[in-house]
Amino acid sequence: MEIKEKIDELEEYNLCDHCFGRQFARLGRGLTNYERTWIIEEKKDDLENLDRESFKKSNIPEKDLEIDENCEICRGIYLEMDRFVKRIYNSLERYEFSTYLVGTRVPSEITESEERIWEEVGIQWVEPIKSELNRMIGKRLEKQLEEKKGLETDVDFKRPDINPVLDIEKDRVELQINSMLIHGFYNKLERGLPQTEWTCGNCRGKGCEECEWTGKRYQDSVEEIIAEPLIDMTKGLETKFHGAGREDVDAKCLGKREFVIEVLEPEKRDIDLEKLKEEVEEGGRVELYGLEFAEKDLVETVKKRRANKTYRALVKTEEKLDEDKLDDLEKIKGTIKQKTPTRVSHRRAEKTRERDVLDLNWKKIDDTTLEMEIKGEAGLYIKELISGDKEKTNPSVSNILGKNTVCEELDVIDIEKPEGYENV
Ligand SMILES: [Zn+2]
Ligand SMILES: [Zn+2]
């Protein structure tokens, strides 16, 4: 369709300058839609010579914008622009953010009128009213945030910190607040501390005698110890913890395990991570390293990491150790076959895994005790490597020493760091 032809067809509708110009929104750059209308009006006696080139700044006539309340599409909705911006501005009052995206829910009679006109004149060059409103409100909002709050903000279409959606009909703003994420590494200095909140299995969190009405099997977790000051600082709703694997509840972690913690619906984002570290470490149970703000996609990356780990294990035998057999422990290095351990069989599929023991050292402590340092591939079950788990792991320390052997204490003492974090 020619530009002129479309102008002629639009003649039969009563449209305001915004709505008329919006039907030509793809023509020319850096113009508002009403300026497009004015350029067309200026040329109305010479439409034969109106072309793409005509839509440029130097062709905009001097004019004041008037809004027509009888516009067949918008019914003068642009008159309410200031009120819309104020509504959204007020809804954001409590929040700190650096990226945003404004959305609007336009009354259906408006979008329907718009579509009816498109059916007649086509959709070439058009911009939907919704996009124009979002853009206009966004621009004004950004200006006000800077003027009134001194906030530097940017539009982000992919994952803005905050996404206010104005429902025009209901005159209400719905806020979608995206989580903020912190990436780092932790050490767990205490045994008997799970990584994340552990719900009481008996009452499933409702509270019962067994859990002393807390709803939790363990009263604390690494997550909760970090979350408490973090929620306090961000005024967030709750946290989600994503670890690069997890150590057993009864094992310490001294090897700095990678994690991402997510704060849902934070009010404050510009928090002091040094202060968070200090407050978490005050209790002497968890230490934090290399804290930094992170993007959402890091969660999946961290969860998929497969790091080699080194453990320190205190190994006890039922009977006196056989001195001659200790050197045979070397044989454990290499590939180990492990069937799914008995202790996790309720939640893991039954299968045989092959994992490598990469290095092994031991020191005799007394007649029935060894201290072992074992470096293993990700996924190697250490407790079973020691006990043999009724021959489900082969070879095992138990099997080589010819004694019933258990792992009494286990610490993760080193975790290989991903690229870029070697010096955490
Ligand atoms: Zn209009
Ligand atoms: Zn309970």
C-alpha cells in the first residue's frame, strides 16, 4: 500500500494525532507519532510528493499538541498520562532498582477499536497503542526518578529488576519484582548443619512434638544463617539457595563450596556485601568468600558444576589394624564401582556408578584409627568407599583392610574451583 492510499483510507475515522501518527510509526526515526501526523497534515495538499524521506525532524511544523477525547481508538487516554506515571511512580516508592520495564494493560475496547481499523487499512508501519503507552510512560517515569530520587535507571526488556504493569481499567499497578542474586563460596564449620532448611519429616513442617513445634528437623542451615542478615538488609520476602552440590549434614565443608543465593522481592538491592559477610561470620558457623552480585543464568551454571573434591576422613576399624595391609590401600586409586548407597536409595535411582579416586594418603592415629585424605571425582561417595556399604562399593577401604570399617568424621577440605575463581 502507498502512504497516500493509507492516509485516504484513514480519513473516514476520527483519530487523535497520537493514534493517527501511530499508523505510520515505522516511517522516519526519532519522531513522536503525533509529529508524524503533523508532517502528513503539513503536506495534505501535496500528498503525491509525500514519501519515506518526508518523515524527518526538519519537516515538523510548529504546533501545540491537542488531544481529542473523541478519538475512535483511544478516547483521549493520552490526557491521563501524568496520572498514569504518578500511579506507577508511587507504587515503586519503596523499591531500589536500576533496571525497569513498564507494562500496561489497555482496556479491551481500545485494543478492539485499534484492531478494527487495522482490519480495514492493514498493519504496515503501525505500532500498537500498548507499545506507545509503555514507551511514553517509561520515558516520563525515568525522568521523574532521576529528578526526584536521583536514580539512574535503564529499560531492560529481558530481566528488569522491577516490572510495574498498569492496569488502566482497574486503575491499579501490579508489580513484578525480580529476585536479586548473590554468588559466592561458603565454608561450613559445624557438623549437624544442613545446607538448606530441612523440614520435619514427621509433620511436614506443620509442627509436632518430635520437632518441638518448629516444623524443622534441624533448627538451622547454611542457607538460613546467610538469609537472616540478608533478608534484614534487603527487606526481601524469602531466599532460595542454589549450591554446587552439598556435603552431608554431618560433614564440615572447609573447601569453599560455590553457591548462589536468591532474594525474592527485595526492596533494597544496593547492599554492602562486606557487611553481609561480617554478620554471617559473627556466629562462627559459616564463612563466606568472594561475594558478588550475579545474574539469574548463573544459577543453572552453578548447579551443573562437577568439581573434584578432597576429603579428610577419620576412619575407624572394628578390630586392630593389620599393619601389613595398609600399603594395599594404594589399590583404591583408580576407578571405583559404586551401586547407589543404601542411605540415599530412597531418593536416588538404583544404578552402578563408576567414579575415580584421584589421590589417597593416610596416617595411622592409633591401632584402630586412620586419618585419610581422599581426592575423588565429583559424585564419589566417600562414606561408602570406606565402609564398602555391604559390597555395594568395590574396592573399598573395608574390603582391602579385611576389617569392618566406618567413616567416623568427614570434612570436605578442598573443592576444585571453576575457571576465574581459582583464587577465592
Ligand atoms: Zn487517539
Ligand atoms: Zn515436626
